Amino acid sequence: MSLMSKRAAGRLLRAGCSLAAAAVLAACSTTASYPPAPTKAQTSDHRYLIGALDTLNIVVWRNPELSTSVTVRPDGYISTPLVEDVKAAGRNPKDLARDIEKALGKYVREPVVTVVVSNFQGTFSEQIRIVGEATRPQAVPYRENMTVLDVMIQVGGLTDFANGNGAVLVRGSEGGKQFSLRLKDLLKRGDISANADIKPGDIIIVPQSWF
């Protein structure tokens, strides 16, 4: 190898090392800049809101011919016997039942309607989203008293390339405030102190490890 080639190779090596070091430092400083996620973050008086693709079992008392099972359309509406295009997404089941009763009142005397939800999806605004180096990144419906551990079990944990302790929780209900998560400690080491409550609309970002 010529002297010039050796010098060029040296410059490339030093540049590569500098970039790698800068990337690691940037990752560390980013993680350290966020406070730990609060262990307790209960959502008081949370009521489930129907979402697109939820399955609704609509029971009209003493009128089995009007009772049905429907899937909420992507536009958020449903259609039932004698009732067309009722807005369902973003409503709670009790309020939707009252709307259907009102619509059926034109044809049935004093209808009594019950709406039961199955195949839960929830509204987009309340879904928990897990992106990055999770085994199965996805959006999952929020459940009462849900924790980070519950979410990570549902997505299958971390990949082999995940920087679990560099994970970030983005809390949409608090204007996008960010918190650090120690997912590696929680999942790999069983450190329950690294667990935290989840709120509707939270996003968990799991970065890739640099080494």
C-alpha cells in the first residue's frame, strides 16, 4: 500500500470512529434528557370509546328481528335494521344505545337497546402504539390499569437489536411529553421497578442498539 493510500485509510478510519462516537454520545444524551416515566399514571373515570372495526352486538329487547351484530365501518358509522348510518366511532356504548332507541322509536313502541362491544380496537386517539425494535410493532387498544409490561407482552418483547433501556414513552395526553423507559431492565432482568402505567394515546419508541 502506498503512503498516500495509508494516509487516506487512516483519515477514513478516524472519521468513522468519530462519527460512531458522536452517534453513541448523542443517543446517550438523548436518553438522559428525559425523566423516568411515572410509575403511577392512572386515568380516572375512563370510559371505553368505540372505534372503527369494533364488532358491536346490538340487542333490542323483545325484538330479535331487530337485533344484530355489526362491524363499525372505517368511516365510523354502522347500519342496523330500520336504522341507517349511525355514528358509532368515538361514542361510548351506552350513548350509542340511546341514539338507536331514539331512531327505532319511529317504528317500535318504547324500544330498549343494549350495545355490547367485542373484538376491541378502540379509537385511534386512545390506541397505544409501539414502534421500532419491538418483536411485533403494532397499535393495541387501551385497557384500564394497563402497564408498560402488559404492552410489551402483547407485542412479543424486544428484538435482539433493541436498545431497551434507551426506549422513550411519548404521552399524547400531556402534549407529547417524553419519558425514558428501561425496557431491558424490565423484560430481561425482571426489574419490576422499571414498570410504569400507560395512558390512552401513549407511544412507545424502541431504538436500535448501536452495538
